[in-house]
Amino acid sequence: MEHRGAAPDGNELGEFLRSRRAALDPRQAGLPDDGRLRRVPGLRREELAQLAHLSVDYVVRLEQGRTRRASRTVLGALADALQLAPDERDYLLTLADVAPAVPARQPGRPEVAPRLRQLLDTMPDVPAMVLNRRLDVLAWNPGAAALLTDFGALPPTERNLIRLTFLDAAVRALYADWPRAARECVAVLRMEAGRNPHDRGLNTLVGELSVRDGDFRDWWAGHQVRGPRQLAKTYHHPVAGTLTLDVQQFSVDTHPDQQLIAYTTDPDTPSHEALRFLLQGTASRPGHHDDRTADPDSRHWTPTGHPRVGRS
């Protein structure tokens, strides 16, 4: 069975337009019920063409991948007709030929600036880590390991938040609302695939997850996209219990392909007390980054000494 990732020769633009057309209720688009039986949900091609003031033939050619040429005016009309969110509009521009050419980036570098690693180690009360754009974990402090998983016990190729969210049973069980968290991961990865379709590491990740997880395969085909934003996530932690954390995301000016992620709580809340309990004793442990070798004997143990189960 073949599973396509973000291959540059694929019809990503056509698939995205079809998926957004199928997701839009004609009544939401202001179209009257004409009494005709709809074989599939969403807008018909001629209805999208009508709303965007385009020819049906042009919409067909776009969806079939026979052209990717479109002016910003045309793309704006399609985005308006499909009622796209801001992130979806940006994604539409990256898929069409009108978007500025973006040079293919090399896979995210594992090197993390020494001062950034020092910053992680000076944040004993805040779980934090450095990720690249496809959410590989490049560096982390002890708090992040205590919260999520012992990244140092994993091979570098498995230190990816999306991969862990789908394929690691223990990480998956942490999320109070796993489907929501997993869908957000897919939307972030889909956005990055549109921006950087030549990233071989990203395409390999998409291929692996498509083969091994049916939910990922279905959600990836849905073409939902999302850019960085502040989130709140609730975890059911085996040590700290239930806690809700704000996920803060910061860009790194010296390394544009990297971002600093920090997990915080409001003071004087049960989640704050649970986080303090979880982080007790972690301040003396060193942080880690991608080029250190994990102790082979620690690969099945979490930082708190509990056996790791369900490793995929």
C-alpha cells in the first residue's frame, strides 16, 4: 500500500481545495436548497465556482492538478468562498504557484546554541524544550523529561513529539483529550509540509505514521492546517495527577528553524501545585541535547523510576 506524504510532485493544491469544499455546508455558504440530491457532502464544483466568480472549468483544472497558476485575487476569492481561516489562507498561498519561492531547507539541525541549552537548565520550575519545525526534540530540561518522557532514553530518530503522540502508548495516555491533541499535531505538521515539501525527514515521518496509525492517515487526508499559537493542554500524569498547562511557543532568532516550548501554570492553582510536586528533585539533573548518547540500561525507565511500558 502506498502512502503519500508531502511529495513535491503531488496534487496538494487540488486535494486541499476538494477537502475544504467538502467540509463547507452549502447553507453556511448562503446557498438555497435547490432540491437536488447531493451524492457527497459539501459544495459542488459549480457552486464553488459561482461563489468565487470563476469558471467551473478553471475550478476543475485546479482540483485535478492540471494547473497551479492562480493570481492572488483568484486565491482570495476561493478563500472567501470556502470561508478559510487565516492559517488555511496562508497554506493555500504556499501550495499555489503565486506563492513566493521558498528555498528548500535542510532538515532541522540538531545543534542547539549553548546559551539556549543553558537557558533550559536555568528553568527548574518550567518544563521546556527546543524543537525544530517538524517537532523533533533537539534539547530539553529535566522538567520536560519528567512531564512527558525520558527523551534521553530514546534513539534520536524517535525524539519527535508527533511520533510519540501517536506511537508511544505511555505518552498517548498522558493526554486528557488525546484526539484533540493529536489533531493539532497533524495540523501543525500539515502546515509545515506545505511550507517545506522537500524536507525528506518530514516526508519520512508522514509516511511512517500513515502506515502505522489509521487516525493519522485519515486526519492527514483531511488537510486541516494550523500555525503556532498559545494552547492549553490537560494531562493525566501517573505521578502528578491531573494538571492543565499553558503551552508557550517562542521563536529563536539565531536558529529560525527552531522554537522554544515552555509549559506554565497560573499561580495558586491545583495545576501549579501538581507541577511543583512533579518537578521536585529535578533541578539537580542536567538537561540534554540531541548529540548525547543515552545510557542503554535506562531505555525502559522514566526519570521517576517507573517502568516504561508500551514503547512502539
